[in-house]
Amino acid sequence: MTARVLVVNPGSSSLKLRVLAGEDVVASDDLGSVADLDPVGLRTLCGPQGVDAIGVRVVHGGEQFTQPVVVDRAVLAELRQLGTLAPLHQPLCLAAITAVAESMPGVPVVACFDTAFHAGMPAAATVYPIPAEWREKWALRRYGFHGLSFAYAAPQAARLAGRDPECCRSVVCHLGAGASLCAVRDGRSVDTTMGFTPLDGLVMATRCGALDPGLLLWLQECGGMSEAELAGALEHRSGLLALAGSADLRDVFAAAARGEERSRVALDVYIHRLVAGVAAMAAALGGMDVLAFTGGVGENSVPLRREVAERLQFLGVWIDQERNETVRGDADISTDGSGVRTVVVRAREDLTIAAGVRAALMRVSRRT
């Protein structure tokens, strides 16, 4: 019998619940936050059959967690110590683990990590040029995030493009409230835009993305800003929200279409960083066979894909505008003669998590 898995995916702006039997979603619910989880609702969602295991997306696994792991007290304690590395996300993940474990006692809970997909990146992409004693004392390195999304999207993108996932160079754009890019060669991450924390890289809904560290030092030394003020502003009051007054890209495009200069500038900044990032990922790969869009924005924003593709034509990216406008679900939106295949992939982190749950339980069973 196929194991039934409850997948719990706490994001920065939502909480997704999916019950999977194999690859089939047999029940689902989307909540506003972890606080909305309740025992009765969970048991109702899982139905009279219940579930065999629970998989929870955890943003940061540090250096110690590079594959899914069954959660016990020791694991939970280690995960709490990593909370400072992803303060916007990690507390939500830990709260979700606690909530589901208390609501469904006796059902094994498996933590699946966004950082794990990037654990094998080469030193060129992970090592910071800072004093060695800092790196060694505090495990300071580029970790990368959104790995559960990339792990599914990269091979699916290759297949949509008619390529072998084990022999393909893909740049995957995970674009949502949080956003990052990943360079994937032959199924493995070789570079990504997020670094030590999920603040780095692209412009996001409310997060700043990459900044000159000297700017932050100046704000502390000359602007009199505290760590707490900086952290709150960079996590919650930056990005599109700071540039355009809205964290929703749909609103920003609509305002720009009405001629609002502030929103047009916001789009230019957002897309400039995105296009530059794609080019950098292609350079890390030595070329690009496939460009993939996934995540809520990547899947649904027709004008964003159009503008990005137009600015990447120098890399061989050409999309068919009718295909771009009518795409639903997984699809190739390239022109017939495009040198780089551009595809849209529906985000299925739930499948990656469910597979990770089954693998973790299998490892446990082999040891017992």
C-alpha cells in the first residue's frame, strides 16, 4: 500500500497543507499562518485513513542536515540553534513541527531542508572571502535556499525541454514572495543567488536582496540604527514594498501600466537584478540549455516572463508570446527555433518533501 504523507509547507506568507498518496494530492488546504493550525482541522484533512508520516519544510539545515531527518528532541534542539540564520522562516517551521507533532502523536515527523539541495555546491560558490577564523568558528558560508523547489523544478524543466535531466544546464527562477535563482548542472546545484541567509540575492516582496555591506555599517555608525531596526526594515519593509508601495507584483505592473513612475522604476530594479542574476547563473554553468520559471510569480506573471525574456535574447532566450499568455501548468513557451528552451513549471515542493519523508523512514527502518 502507498504510504500517505501529510506535507506541511510554511512559507513567509502562507501555510500549505497537502495529503499525498504516491504523487496524487488527495486532500489540501491553504492557511494564512502556522497559528491557524488546529488538531481537529488536521485530522479532518487527513481523513479517516489518517497518514503514515508528516513532512515539514524547514528552511535552514545548516551544515549538519543535508538530507531529510526524522525529528526527535535532539534534532529539534539543533534546529532551534539555527533560528538566527533565517529569523523570518525558521521559527515558523519549528512552530509547524511542534503543532503537528502535538496534534497527531505517534505519527513520525520528518524535517526536509531547503538548504540540502545546495550542500554539494563547489567551494567557488560557497566560500566567503572573510577571515578564516570567522568561517570556521561560526560556519559562515553561502548555504542557498528554495532547494525543495529547485530539486523538483530542475529535472521537470529538462524533461519539458526534451532534455535528459542528467545531462542538462538549467537556470531555475523560483519567484514568489521570496525569490532566488539556481544554476543546475546535470541535476546538481552549482550556484544560487541566496547566501548565508534568505535575505541575499534578488529583490523580493519585502526583502532587500543583495546590498553593499558598507551601507549597513554606515547606517549603524552614522545613521544610529540598531540591529533590530535594520533587521526589521530589511526583512519586512524593503524590496518591492519599499520601491513601489506594494509587495504584490501584480499591483506594481498595474500601476506601471497606468503611468506611475515609482512602480515603473520598481519593476526596472526588480527585473534588472533578475536578468543579471540569470546571466550570472548561466556563466556558472558555462552556458544555458533551459530557463525555467516556477513559484507563484514565475508561474503566473505573463508580463514578467515577457520582459525578462526580451532582456535575455542575447543569451538565446526567445519566447512565443501566445504560448506565454495562454500557458497553464507545465509548458514550454519557447519559440520553435529558440536556442534556449524556456519553460514554466508548476511548483511541487510537496512531491520533493513526500519523497524525502519516505527516504528518511526507509533509512530508519534499515537501521532497526
